[in-house]
Amino acid sequence: MITLQRTNTSDYREIIEALNQGGQGYVAIVDDKHKLIGLVTDGDVRRCLLDNTLSVTHLINMTPATCLVTESYEYVIQQLNEKHLKQMLLVDSNGCLAEVVSLDANVFANHKNKVVIMAGGLGSRLGELTKVTPKPMLHIAGKPIISHIIERFRNYGFRDFIISTNYKKEVIEDFLKNGREFGVNIEYVNENTRMGTAGALSLMREKLDLPFFVTNADVISMIDYPDLLRSHINSVCHATMCVRNYDCTIPFGVIQSDNNDIITDIVEKPTHSYSINAGIYVLNPELLAEIPDNTFYDMPNLFLDIAKKGIMAQKYQLNDYWIDIGNPDDYLLANKEAVEFL
């Protein structure tokens, strides 16, 4: 967060120097109690130069856009998108600057890569919760899971979606419609029979001609989708699977011995870490030819099958917030954590 105190700023060159040193394209102007006064951006400097009005008074925007620091990150991103801004100043109830959210060009881009959401599952592990409501429509922090997924992609500039539906498809389609209310484009592919987490891709061969995302409809993550796409495109791989570390602790002392059963060590309650499938992928369109027609086929099967053929796939380490809402405990946890992460 780049700031200058207004009381100490009498020369416009100090502001320009702060802009140059900060390298963030902005300087927030505050008073000695850190109360927000205004904002100066690179664009303000260019405007003043063109108007021949370069001075402290003309440089500072005294009415910059602000949000309360208590607002959700998603709301702040939405405001930035709607107002076509690159910075949002977050203030507390006293008007003091608390944080600055800055976005790069990815957020304002309009990527042509499509997003496939697999939303046809039964959600049977969630029991009574999905008797009437399909899992993607269960609410987390006041809105359906699938809304969180779509909005995260949209806020990074991905606006074209294909949603595969089956179980209670009308509930999903009636809510999302064509996506216009969410600022995206949505088309649907219906699974007449359940086809797994990859089988429905066989119904989309004519719709996907660029590397595309596939995500399960029950995972919420704070992943940087443009970075994931760049990692995939810059690799020599045809498929990328997001993975998450999962630690398992053995609640006992583990005995280590040699080939003659002589004890050599005892490790108390060791923890082992594994990479687990996070349910988010990027695939090249040529892999669609590997998907069998009219068959129940899960994504892990695709990765195993292409590996046997020598078609390379990579993993992408996911370190941001992620949760798979697969059972009632996960659902309760997601709603609890939503206060912090969503």
C-alpha cells in the first residue's frame, strides 16, 4: 500500500517520485491520522501534463472510489469491474485507509478460453441436503456454490461457460438461465445418463477449440485462473491437473526396522503429505478425441489413459484457499470459512 501524508506533500514532484518508487501505479494521500484524503494515479499525472495543470491540487483526486474494509473481496472485485478501475481504496468506519486492492490487466481481459462446469452429479454423500436441491445450488455465504465458481472465473475475464447437467437440471438452468444476469454467457449440455466427471466432454467436441478449463461444481477455490492457464500453455503438456497438499498424521509411534526385523527407529506420530486431485483442470481440445462416447468416464481415468499413451500431463500446485463440498461436514465448514475467504 503506497501512501503519502498530505501535510508533508507540498511539491507535485514528491508525488511523482512516490509513484515511481512504489511501482504500483498509484499513491493514496492520507492525513497524519491515516484518514483518506485522495488518490493519485499514473493516469492523473498524464492528464495534468496534457492539460498543463501539473500541481498538487490538480493531481489529487479528492473523491476516489472507496469500499468499506468489511466488504467481501468478491464485492470489491465486482465494483472494480463495474467502474473499470484498477485500484479500490478500502476504508474503515472512520474513513481511515486500511487497504488498497489493485488488479492487473487479467481482471479486465476477455479471455476466449471456455470454462466447463460438471454439474450433473447426484451429491448423494450430502444426504438430505440434496434431496430437493442439486449440490451446485447449495448455498455458501448466501449464494449457490455454482455462483461462486462462475463469479471467480468472470472476475478474471473468463465469461464463456458450458455447464453439464443431469440431476435436477431445471433448478440450475432456471437460476442461471443464459448467464446474462451474471455478466457471462452460458450454454448447457444435458447428460441423458450420468457420465462422470469427464464423460460429458464427449458431447462438447464441436464447442471447444482452445485450451479450456474443467471444474467440478462442488469445489470453491481462490485460485489464480490466468496463472493456471499460463502454466498450462507454457508447458509441453496436453493436460493440467490442480493438486492440493493433504497431510495425514499417524496417531501412533511408527516402528522402523531392517530386513532382520531389528528395530532401528521409532517415529512418533509422523505426518505424511500427499498431492490430491483438486477437481480443477485445463485440457487441450485434442484430448476430446480420447473421451469415449456415451460412457461413464471420470477425469482420473482420462489422465491415466493418456499417460499410458505417452501423452504428457502436469500438476499445478494449489496453495490458495480450496474446499471440496462433498459431505455435510464440508458444507458446514465452507459456510463457516466463507466469512474469511469469500
